[in-house]
Amino acid sequence: MAPLDQSYPVFVLAFCVFDKHHYAEIVAPAVEKFKFRHFGHSSVVLHETDIRKEKGCFSFFHNREHKERFIAELTEIIDASKFTLIACVVD
């Protein structure tokens, strides 16, 4: 955890536990379509830090409308997914 970012001084590790059928039939295809819609391929990793800080392939966020649409679509996928969330926060 070095160097520690004083503006975001916690580390969060989260696990999403899915039913295999639900993940394979619903979640994975939705995420793949989402990635193709926004990036033209599915190999991008949706990493929270990069999205929040608009780094790497998420630098397209200088277009606020695109960022809002991206976040709204990703939120819809998460909202429609059935999973158990297990999280640990290190302060």
C-alpha cells in the first residue's frame, strides 16, 4: 500500500460471488457487450481506480456525457446482477 494516497487512505478488497449459471448466461455477456460498445473490444479490465481517476483507456472521460453514459450503463449491469458481495476495508 505504498505510497499511500492521502486523499483516498483506504484499501478495499471485494469479492462478488455468483451462481455459475447466472454469471455465464447473464452477467458475462452483458459485460462483454458493454466493453465492445465503449472500447471496441472486450480485453479492457474495469478497474475502479482507473475509472475513478480517468487513467489509461478511461481517459475518454474528458467527454462528460460519455462518462455519465458509461457509469449509468455499468450501474445497470450491476443492479441487474444477482451476487453476494464480500468486502474487506483496510484503513
